[in-house]
Amino acid sequence: MQVLLIDDSPTSRLHTKHALDQALPGMVIAEVGSGLEAQAWLGLNNADLLICDLEMEDGDGIELIQWLRSQAAFKGTRVLVHSSYVDVLVKAVMNRYQPLGFLSKPATASEIHAAVLALWQPDRDLARI
């Protein structure tokens, strides 16, 4: 499984990567620091799962999710939002663009593991996205 971590905090990326390495060994994990970097990375690579912060300079997570859902190639891409920022507007936008999961920061390794496994259920209906 190829995972792309998108977070402007190197500390948060390190924590999440460490949690994934412990819980789900064998995962290939790439990292970028913004939504724009993620778009460029996705132009050259494939990812099975994006773990995305919302508040970032240079292309925030909401803009990235909107872009993903507007691209035919990424309509079914699994997205786990991992952020400490959620307000009413963010919830409305997220509801429209349907990330498949939300995990509040800071999350423990076991919470990250459980969230990723929940997204990987084979019967998960991605057609609605």
C-alpha cells in the first residue's frame, strides 16, 4: 500500500509515519508539506491513501480534497483528514467532498492504525464519492 502524508509540520509527519510503520509494516510512505506539493507528487505517482492535514500554507487540505474530487483519476482515492482544525464551515466543505475519515490531532499510534484499517474494508463503497 502506498500512503502519502500531507502535513506542513515535519513533527506531525514523523509521528504519523512512525505510527504507521509500527502498526502496518510494509507500507510505502511518502511525505509532502502542502496541498500544492501533493498535487505535483500525485501527477507523477499513485497513492492508495492520503493522510491530509487541513491547515497548511501553499494549498490547504480542503483545496486539495476539492481538487482530488474534481479529477476523474482521483475520485475514488481514500482520504483520511488528520487535523486539529474543524469548524462549521470546514465540516460543511468536508461533507460535500467526502473524505472517508477524520482523525483529530494529536492522535495516538493505535488511533491512526484503527482509522487506516477502517478505511481499508473491502466492502467500503467508494462509488458514492
